[in-house]
Amino acid sequence: MNTRNSLRCLIAALACGAVTVAADAGAQAAKAGAGQSWPTRPIRLIVPFPPGGATDANARVIAKEVENGLGQPLVIDNRGGANAIIGSDLVAKAAPDGYTLMHISVAFAINPSTYKTLPFDTRRDFTPITNPIVGQGSLLAVNPSVPAKSVTEFIALARKETLKFSSPGVGNVLHLITEAFSNRAGIRMLHVPYKGAGPALIAVVGGEVQVIVVPPVIAIPHLKAGRLRPLGYSGAKRLPAIADVPTLGETLPGFQQDSGWHAWFAPAKTPAPIVARIYGAIQKSLQVLAVRDFLLAGGYQPTADPPAEFQKNFQNDLKRWGELVRLAKIAPI
């Protein structure tokens, strides 16, 4: 190869390298600027449960403040069915551009243990953002036609006859809490699953079933109207909003069960700057007094762990709730 040809090759190689470096730098700059230019249009927030449940109620209260922080509307899209799997699948398959997000209960961490197959990989197909709230407990309540006026009377009644309880689905956190309580109390009840906490609650109010373990946030209006009778609360201490309702632990010493987190997720590979902006907006929303009051009254502790911390907690919860599923002897379907 002569000197002129060698020089041409060297120039071509340098040019190629310059283009590659420029392309890499451009990609990095675009990624870094993603959070600054986003969002420029409305954002879809998928709630994979029907309207009327605690997940839906909390999502709407938080989203209203988050959209103020982001400067774009958050459009709530209820996609109930299959214990949140249908809505979750939409998020897994959405473009990772920040315009499709999800607010979901801890059922998301339970489903891998209650279903043999899922249309997505829970660990790899989502970007965990944060857990805005953690439920401190759930309410054991009955239709007013049930003669039991206390947890003790309820246990005695359930040992004499088969009572029916509703839940948002097989393996849902409320189902697991009910089974844990039943095991501790030495009773057996017939499980009747529904498509969400809202329909499950309506079933008890309407007398289709007699019993439910339910988030206080959606039960309290029915308690005040006399359509539902509270018996006990599964949290570590009494809930101030219904301070006259004893904890289940007051009857069954040592029994306590939180109701898990509600969390926001995005599709996998959503740019970190966008995730950071969403997290920041959620943090600010939880500082609004009206939002905090609503959440605390409903038995939820404002939390919002940073994305990296929540990612670790999420992986641990997949194991923790999976163990509860096994203890409840729920066979995967």
C-alpha cells in the first residue's frame, strides 16, 4: 500500500471514529435532555382495577397533584380484569417514553406467585418509580344482617356456619389477609372473588356475600351510612379515623398485617431523567396537606422511596408475598 492510500485510509478511519463519537455524544445528550423536554402532551395513567376501589381512589388524588407538577394532564385509564394483569400488560408493551405509566397495588408483586404464566416478566418489563403510599392495615367488615357485633362473636359464628367473603381476586392482598386471619382464628370461609375492590365491596353492601376485608378509604362512607359494620382493623394500632374499631390483634394477640404499597411503574427502559421527574412530582404531591390528610385517614402512610431504593424493596416483596401465598396454600392457576 503506498503512502497516499495509507493516508486516505487513516483519514477515513478518523472520520468514521468522529462520526461514532458524535453519534454517541448525541445519544447521551438526547437522553440527558429527555427529562427537560418531557412531557409535551397528556400522560396516560393506567389503573389496572375498576373504578371505585382503593387503588383507583388513591391514584386519582395523587395524580391530580402530580399533573400540576408536570404541567400536563394525567388521564386515568381503568383497565380492570385478571387481578391487574390486563392493565399491567398494556404498560409492559407500551413505548418507554414516559407517556404511559401505572399506579398499582401490591397485587403486582403477588401475581407471579399466584399465576403459572404471565404475559410479561414482572422483574424485567417494568421500571419501578416509587411507592407513594404504604397501607397500614385493612378493615374486617360485615353486612349489617350478620348478627356478630365483635371479632369474638364473628369467630364463633364462622365456626358454626359457612360464611362467604368477597375479595378483588384470587391471591389479591385482601384475599391473603383474609386467609391469614382465618387461619389464625381457626375458621374456614367460602371465597367469592370479584374483579376489583369496588365490586367486592358492593357485593357485601348488597348482601350477595356477608364478609369482606377492605381498605378503610373506600369502606368509611358505608360505615357512616350504616351499610357496613366494622369489626376489626388489621394494622398494628387503631386507625384514628375509626378509633372505636379495635385492632384484630386485640382479640388475636400478635396478629397484624399491613396491606402493602401502592406504587408507580413505567415500561422498561424508560429514560432515567423522566423517571426522576415523575418521582419528584410524586414527592411534592405528598406534601400537599389535603392529599396527606386523605391518605392518612384512609390508613395509608405517605412514603415515596427513591427509585433505586424502591427497586430493591420491590424485588424483596416478590419473595415476601410469595411466601404468604404458599402459607395460604393458594395453588397457582
